[in-house]
Amino acid sequence: MAKKQAKLEELLGAEAKELLTHRCAGIPKDQIHLPGPDFVDRVFLPSDRSVPVLRSLQQLFGHGRLGGTGYLSILPVDQGIEHSAAASFAPNPLYLDPENIVRLALEAGCNAVASTLGVLGSVARKYAHKIPFVLKLNHNELLSYPNQHDQTLFASVDQAWNMGAAAVGATIYFGSPESRRQILEISEAFHHAHELGMATILWCYLRNPAFVQGKTDYHVSADLTGQGNHLGVTIEADLIKQKLPENNGGFRALKFGKTDDRVYGDLVPDHPIDWVRWQVANCYMGRMGLINSGGASGSRDLEEAVHTAVLNKRGGGTGLILGRKAFQKPFKEGVALIQAVQDVYLNRDVTVA
């Protein structure tokens, strides 16, 4: 354990002590519904989720290396549509074959694999009973010229159920001109998924050019992403996927919407763990788990992935959904990176702040 802790501190670098000892004073952890082995029973049992939905949620929380901990490690691979197959898979053409995507999730001990109708459907009969499937229902494709940024339904809830998926996933671009239509579409889809006994995961992303002010990108501000999360849980997403917050003050900088000064001081001090805590708070104080995304691949993927996992866990989050950092590497390296992230959640010395 001492060696693992030393390795973790090495990966975190100069920030290690600060990140591992920080305490959230704005919203203390005793106000949060924290992840744990009994999370489904403790949090979802009193809700309106049906017995089949509870079973599907337990499938997600019970599988893989993090099974039984209350934390999630999910491999998402829909980037062939979202970012083009060339941009996504040229670094490692192995993953143009859908079976290798599922093999990576299995070998790494993920709780689930999330992908497209085509990817999961092509191997469903072989793998749907071996690892929980999350079928992503909508996508933004970039072949249309000029490019458009809109989430379009590519699959139906019934198709997800027929292939044995444990959950469906979808994206809403909150803040975009198309968001109202997307909210209606996905609210109806999630209701039907719950009727059929599947869990629901919402990619609560922001999308509007006005959210970039100068050199600051408020698509990743704690206050705006927090409000995106709050809209997501309103349509009964069981889990929220959100980008890691990198700043705060989006509402103030954009001079729109309504906010409160306490979101920039007393409730949310200027610290990355407190920013994550605010994202969690907007998920009904953690009743719906927050899973942060892993982000794009680069030269410091291992360090960045572990850093994100520490912020998520210490902020009260439920795990990571990490794709490109893993599948754009050789198979064994991808497995090792995912498991390094999982080790953060298995490490009892990394506590909730």
C-alpha cells in the first residue's frame, strides 16, 4: 500500500499534498449522498425506479474491479461518430473492430462498456451477458458540410433492450439552440428506458460559442456545468457524465441567467475539488452519481487521468468514464491506464474531502 501511495503522489506531482489533504468547507461531505457498497439500496430504493431498473443499476455497480464499491469505471467509445473514425482510431486501428473495444473493457475490469448501436450490436450475442452494455442513443456527426453541432438520435430504446443493454446513454447540448428539442427527445427516451427496466446515463455537455470569453472556456465552469447537471437529473438521468470543471464564474462572465454570490465564495471556494463538489451537489446532492469524463488523449494521459480520478473521488463523485486516453494506446497500455484510475477508487487513503 505504501508503494501505491508513493506512486500516486508521484503522478500528482507538486499538487499531491494539497489535493490529498484538502477539505471542502462550503458543502461538507456529510451533506452528500456518498458512494458505497449499499448505494443502490440506500439511494435508489426509495425512488420511483422499478425493480428491473434497480437490477440494471446493480449490474452496473456490481461488475468489474470496482464492483461492490459504489464507484464506476466505464469505457466509452462513440468517438468514431463524434470525432470521425480516422481521428479516433488511426492512432490504434485495432479498435476499428468492435470486439476489441469490448475486450479492452473486460480485460481492464470496467463496470460497463458504452458505445454505439452498430458497435454493441455487432458483438451483443457474444458479450452482452459478460459485461453490462450502455447503448448511446444519439450522436453529433461531423460529415455534414458545413459542420453542424447537434445531437441526433441514431438508435431507439427498444433496440437497446433487444440487445440486452443494462442502460442507455444520451447527450444533451445544454445552452445550444437545439437544446429544447434534445431535452424533449431524451426525456421521452429515458422514460421509455425506465419502463423497460434499463438505467439511464446523460452526457450533460454545454455547447454555445458565447461560452468562450477571450482565453477562458466556460463550457467547463463549475457553475454552468452544475446547472447542466441539475437539468439532467430533472429528466431522471440515473447517472450524470460531465467534464471536469476547470474554472468558475460562467454566469458572471457571460452576464446572463441567475446565480448567487455564494456560488463563488462561501458554498464553492476557489478550489478544483470544491468545483467538483458543486457538480455533485447539483446531482441532487449525490443521489444521482457524477462520473467525470477523461478528456482527449495527449502526452501526459496517465497523470491527467489519475488527477481527474482524485478530484472526482475527493469531490464526492462516483467514478470516471474514460475512452480516448485508453483506446488510442496499445492494448496492454490501455488496460494499465484504466486500472491505474480504478486504483484511485480502491485506495482507502484517498478519502472524500
